[in-house]
Amino acid sequence: MKKVIATLVVGIFLFGAALAGVSNEEPISEEKSTVIEKTYEFSEPTVTETDNYVIVSMDDTKSLMQEGKPILPYTVDVMRFPLGTTLQVTVNEGATSEIQLPKKIEPYPMVSLLTTQGKLVVKEGAVYESNQAFPESFADYRITVGLYNGERVVTLSLFVYPCKYMPHTNTLAYTDKVKVIIDYELPAEQPLPATDAYDLLIIAPDDWKADLEPLKQHKESHGVATIVVGLNEIYGGTYFSATGRDDAEKIKYFIKNAIEQWGITYVMIVGGRQGGLFSERWLAPVRYTHLDDQSDWEATYLSDLYFSDIYKYEEGQPVFDDWDSNGNGVFAEWSGFKKDTMDLSPDVYVGRLACRNKMDLDLVANRIIEYENTYAKNQDWFKKMVLVGGDTFPRDDYYEGELGTSQSLEYMEGFEGVKLYTSLGTLTGVSDVVTTVSQGCGFLNFEGHGNPMNWATHPPHDEETWIDGLGVRDMKGLSNEGMYPVCVVGGCHNSQFNVSVLNALKIWEGAEWYQYLYKGETAFKCWSWRIMSTGGGGAIASIGSTGLGYGLVGDYNDDGIPDTLQGLGGWIDSEFFRIYGQEGKEVLGEVHSTAIANYVAQFQVTKDPIDCKTVEEWVLLGDPSLMIGGYE
């Protein structure tokens, strides 16, 4: 793409780095109805032959990289408007041409097989058997609502595809430009009430309310207005009428009411799994999604994003998003032709303390208080960032874990990176991680493989050898008390907080019982919860995946940039550090949710199940209102 020409027919105002939206500095135009015209101009496509396929590229574009689908150029443009804005989008393409291709366009490898079986398989998906063009049009768009930069906004994501592939004729249609006309009308008044009674809502079992009182008082001493609400108070309608088909939906409706009546920004859910042999028993409700990624590994997984994504866009208004758009009672469904359409952009910043007992609660609550009361940003230990990685997928030319963590460090100006890498010989086993983290660090970033009990990776180009990094049994050796990092862990299931030792007793399930063992689901605590609830050391918070974690591999779009940095887990993990290091956001929940919002805005999460799963499963175990580095 050579350039983008934007003509503002009527006055418009900027919001942050976006092209349209809200600003506290620029006045809103008195004209409520206005038009934006944008023209995207493109170069001719370059077609390069490989052994079995062709690669299509264009100047200054990204690449669509979804498993089993043709790799094609595209660009995305994100604009944000005040909540309540009504949008209408019209697309017109320019002159179109057509090329007869000598070979099929290369599909992206099957990342689901790569994740579960370690196989690097290039497979043509259903698109190649279709009579329809892919993509079907030269442009597409999504409209979502969410909390962004402290403002409630409408987000418009324009996806412009200058090339379309016709697999039945093996031809490529392309256009020299795409013109998009955006008619929008600003709201006469804000659709949600303006109120600021509370900043932080803590939801917990009723008999834990007294135990949370010191944390509440601590938060309020730092200007964070806090209310602690018991679960039975929610179910019994103490504050608002109880609405919902199950306990999880009642919690979600309560959060909606708390936004509208109290003006909350943060939600801390306190409570994890407390046993349950024949069925799981939870101290605080959870929501399981029902997205089938065709991996044959899992058809459901935990998603706390459900409690964060409260609204969706409907005719200009924010309306409740129940994650059950087809109304069949199956939440967050994506299986075959059954599919729920969800907004996915956070409306509140949510974190969970997955406590299983009061001992957990006391330890973690006291750790939060101690951490925030100790200003550490100028201390040497805080300015260290420990990076742990290796060759995640040895069948390609790149060391994905090392590249991903190095990208994270690049965003963190002023931080000293301590690299525990298999290629450098600085990661040879668990002792390297325990010794280094015990010296204290402000941030800790793992990128590799995991399960609920362990994290590990490979040495360069050696998929037969595993190098352990850290397991739940090793965490008792961490001695960094008072020097706790924020941890981001890339790997499968490290944050799967529904595990239980009771799973080891389910022998009557036959072959299903064996899966609990080899999947690491018999731990007392999952990896991410264990690292932040172990005495004497560990982390202040941990962010990771509740299900299979995915990454891109190689350089299949031939742009000279490792694909691992351009999508899925490798993108969202490093995006967390970019937001903290480059945008200056300091509150943990905002950094976490902004990374999700940016992924939702820039990737087709409603068209690719693995993109969708990447944000649904990326959970924050920790205090969403945490001031990173403590208060000064």
C-alpha cells in the first residue's frame, strides 16, 4: 500500500493515536452528523513462486495468516468514537484486474497441529474447495464497544483486502484502491450515566468479606474507591435485582449494573476451585467457552473475558452481550455451523484471585498491600526483566521463544534484560530460573511450552530434547520475597486454574482418567496461580492461557519478519510490554485489557477461531487495580 488519503468532509476530532474519536483536549464538533472519506491506494501485487505454491505480496501491507487459508495482503485501520455514536460504512473499490496464477496461493500451516502434535503441516483448508472468492469482498469492518484509554468508546476496525483469491479458477483479483465512506452521528447525550461512586468492585464469597477489609482500606488509602460484595448479596438482590440464567450470568449482569450505577472501572473476582469430585465446586463462578479449534484436545476452556466484555454495539447503543447470540444456552459457542457472535472488547478491567482457601487469600492480599506500599520503580531489582525462552518449534529457522521475549524487552526502555536462553547456554534447567528470579525482577516473561504444572522449551533445532524452566514443585525454591515481578507466560494451559488433585481419583472414567495425568490436570494449583501464591517468593500477578496457546512459525509471508511476532500468542504477549513500556500505562488491569482490545481491533477474531481463542483464554490472575511498581 502506497498511501492512505483521508478527507474529512465535516469537522472531526482525534482520540489518542486513532483517526477519529474522543479527546479530552479537542472540543467535540457542534455538528453531530459528519462524514469521513478514506481512500487506500495499493501497488500491483508481486507473485513469487515456491516449490509448490505462490506467495502474493504488496508494499506496506500486513499478511492474513490463518491456518489452512491462503496467505494474502491486507491492511487494518482502527478508529474510535464516543460511546453512543451511530456508524454507517460504505465501501467502493477502484479499478480491478485479474491474474491467472501458475500455482495455488500458499496456505498458512496448521498451527493447531503444531501446538498439539509438534507437526509442521501445510494443509489446504476448505477455502480451496470453495467456489467463492477469499476474502469475499475487498473490505470488511467490525464495530465494538469498550473501555479504552479511560473512555467508553465505539471502535471501528476497517479490514481492507486489496486481493481476492478465486480457488476454483486459481486466479487473483486485485484493485488499485478502496474508498471507504464512514457516516457517523455523535450522541446527543451519553448512553451510560455519569457516576463515579466506586472504582474497584471486589466480588467474593460472603464469609471472606471481613478478610478483604484490610485490602479494601489499603485501596482507599491510595484513592481507589472500593466496595466488597458477597456472592449471596448478588444472588439475593441486595444492591440490584438479580438477573441471569446461572450464577456466572448473574455476576455479569451485576457488573453491568455496577458500571451504570457506580461507575466502576476494575473488577476483582476472588475465588477459585475448591475440589469437587463428581462435578467442579467453585468459590466464585466461572464461564467455560465452547469453541472447538479442531485440535481434538479441548472443546471448552475457562474465560474471564466473559466478565469483562459487558456490552456489544447495536444500532449505536451499548447493549448487554450475553455471549449466546444464537440463544441456545451454550455460551461462547463456535463449533461447525453453531456460532455465537461476541464483541470481545473489555468494558471493565477484570482480574481473578483464584484462592482456594483463606490461607491463599491472606497471603495474596498481604502481598498486594506490601507491593503497592513499596515504591520500587527506582530500585535496581525492579529495573530487571528476566526473559526465559528457547526454540519453541524446532522445525523452522527461528527460535520463537527467544525472539518473542527479546521483542518484549525492546519495548521496555530503561530495563536491563536478563536472558535465560537455550541458544546462549544460560537456560539449562530449573536452577537457572530459580536462581535468577530469586534475585528479584520487575517483570518476568516466559515464551515456550506449558501445561498446568510445568513450563519447558527446546534447545536450538532439537525437538527431542526438553529443557525444563519452572514447575509448580520448583516454585517453593523461589526466594525473592518483597521483589515480586509481573509475570507473562507464553505456553499452553499455564493459567488453567480449574485443575485439582481430585482429578487423579477419577479412575472410573477409564481412558478419560488418563488424560488428567498426561495433561497435568492433577496439580493442587495451576502454574500461574502457584507462582503468585507461594510463600517466600514468586510473582505479584501472572498472565497466561487457560487453554492451548498458539503461535505462528517461520516467515511464510516472506516479509523478512518472523511470523511469531505478527500474530497469536507471540503478538499479544509482547503487546502487553509495549503498552506498559511505550504508552506509559501503569495499572495492571488496564495494560492487560488494552492488549486484548488492540488484538480484537486489529485481527479478525470473529472469522478465525484461533484468533478468537487467543483473547478469550488470556487471563489475568492478580489484582486488576494493581499499581505496577507500587505507589510513590
